[in-house]
Amino acid sequence: MAQVVVGLGNPGPEYQDTRHNVGQRVLDVLADRLRGTYAREGDTVSAAVRWRGDTVYLVKPQAFMNVSGPAVRRALARLGAAPIELVLVYDDIDLPLGTIRIRMKGGHGGHNGVRSVIETLGTEEIRRVKVGIGRPEHKGDVPDHVLTGFDPEEGEMVVKAVEAAADRVLELLTKPR
């Protein structure tokens, strides 16, 4: 039984280094560690890797964050995987910068990308690795905050968080579902 790790984010080079794309950065670390090469497959970019003798698919939807669900559903169908075999990796504005949190199921917590995945798959039974990106001081600044890059002084903390999140993904892949 293959497992699928999906990193949420927005497509295109202009979003690559934004806070909202930190989930896809985690997948890039995993691809490097596990020697995966991405290829375009439908509306995703995917890499098949091996982890402890099992095949794991690293999937980056090429749909905008708020409408990620259909691309995730199509990827799972193409790979013959069920939602229980999914690990979703994404940014969390409610966690302090650099904090990693694991959840085995639950609601969307106000994250529109996660909302889209839950609504499309029809289940909250999705394993998650959330990477804290911090909250801006003013609520009205949230859209700009998630769509901007990290400040230079945050760089080292973000690199460590992305590495730690990749470790947590591998731990989830090792544990029985």
C-alpha cells in the first residue's frame, strides 16, 4: 500500500518562496533526501520515492491553495490511494514561526486549502504536518502575510522548521495508520 504526501501551496515561481508554500518546501527536502525527481502528472508535480521499502508519492498540486482539493482527489485516484494513506503538509498561521504540529485528524482550522481538501475528500481523517508561519500583528494583513516571503532574519529558523517537518512526515509514514 503506497502512501501519498501532499504539500499545499500555490503554483508558479512567484509563490515558490512564500509562507503559504512552506508545505511544498518540506516536500522538496524529502525529495532531496530520498532522491526523488519530480515530473508533471495531470494537475500535480509528483515524485515516487522509497522509504523503508515502501513507495511514497510526493505530490505538489498545481492548483491555487484555496482550490487544492480536486487536484488532491485526482492524484489519490491516479495513485490508487485512499485518504487514510494521505499526509497533508501545510503552513499554519496560528502557530509561532518554526513550530511543527502533527494532527491525525480534525477540522480545517480556517485554512482554506485544508478546507478544500476536506470538503473534496469528504473526510477529516487526514494526517497532517503543520508548519508555523506566525501571524501578522493586524488581522487585515493575513492575505499579504501568507503570500510574502520570509524575512532574512527568519531564514535559519525556517530552514530548521522545514527539516524538522520532513522528519515528522517520515515518522508518520513509519507508524501504522
